[in-house]
Amino acid sequence: MGHDHSSHSHGQRAHTEGHEHGSAGSELTDMDVRVRALESLLVEKGYVDPKALDLLIETYETKIGPHNGARVVAKAWADPHYRQWLLDDATSAIASLGYTGRQGEHMVALENTSQVHHVVVCTLCSCYPWPVLGLPPVWYKSAPYRSRAVIDPRGVLADFGVALPEDVEIRVWDSTAEIRYLVLPERPQGTDGWTEDELASLVTRDSMIGTGLPHAPLTSPDPS
């Protein structure tokens, strides 16, 4: 990303619920404009089927990309030493699983607890941890989300179907070109003894952004 958030110190990136924020910025970045122009040209020339392109993008948004992050979360749930490493040095801990690359050079993990819930936004454009979450969803890049997530995070969570107790503090973190965040959601109850593969199946993309929660286990896995 080309924009510069360097004027913000690390301590200023977290906004507690109710904090006012400035302009949401332009709705489309230069990269967005170029991508849309290229997409329109390819469709116009008949090289790309729009429906196939939409399906491919959706797959990377919701399945392939978030699968990496789910593996990170599951390992942190299952391995206390890895969890601490992730919280202390997320970039190295994530890289140890082979998830590196552009948009993931400087990662910070935010742990949700029964007292604190973290939500990630990029107020200026759409900075997003591609190596662990894939492509950012459309709503993440939208001006309404980028502005409301800071001003009314509890209302935004309600829009996503997440209702938290009033005594839970909501902290909003502004992802930047320098630092990107991965939310470590709370491990669902009833998953003692689950393998990392089984735990990963409960992790959702939105739970790693903070706008959702992990799936609740429907049944205990077969011990055989």
C-alpha cells in the first residue's frame, strides 16, 4: 500500500469504544482503480467470464486465504508455547508455519478474552494481512465499515450478528502499511483434546478480523 500512517505511534492505533475519528478517506485506492480498469478490459475483450472471476475471488476471500490464519489460531489454541510466541512476535511465529510475503511483513496478534474484544479496520484504505487471511472482503474496504468501526464498534458487531456483554471492552485497531493485525479469538468451550485440524475447522475469517466469532462445536470429535 502506498499510504503512510507513520505519524501514528503504536499506542495510538487502538481506539476504545466510542472514540471519535477523522475522515474515512477515499473509497477507492489507486490500486483498486487500476484493478477495476484491468478487469473491465478483460471482460470487454471476452478473456474473462465475470461469474468465474467472482467465484475465484470469493474462494480466495473465504476459503484459501483464511485457511492459513485458521492454522495459526488452531496452533495457538493447542500449544501454549506457540501462543506466547505469537503474542510476543507474531511475524516470526506466523513465518515459522510458512506464511510469509507481502502484506505480512510486520504482524501483531491481538488476543480476545472474556474482558476485551479486538476489532481490526484500516481507516484509510484496505491494509490487510494477505498471507494469513487472503484477499480482503468487499465490506472491509467500504467507507461505511472504515468509519463506523471506530465510531460505533458495538453497532458494527451487531450488524455482523455479534452481541457482546456490556462489560466487555471493545478495542479497535487501525491496520496500516507498517503493521497488520491478526485477532486470536477465544477458544470455544468443549474442545478439550481436539487436534489442530479439528480446531482449525472452527476458526472463521471474521473471527480473525474481530467482526465474528469462531464456530461453536456441535459435537465432540470421535476419539477413535
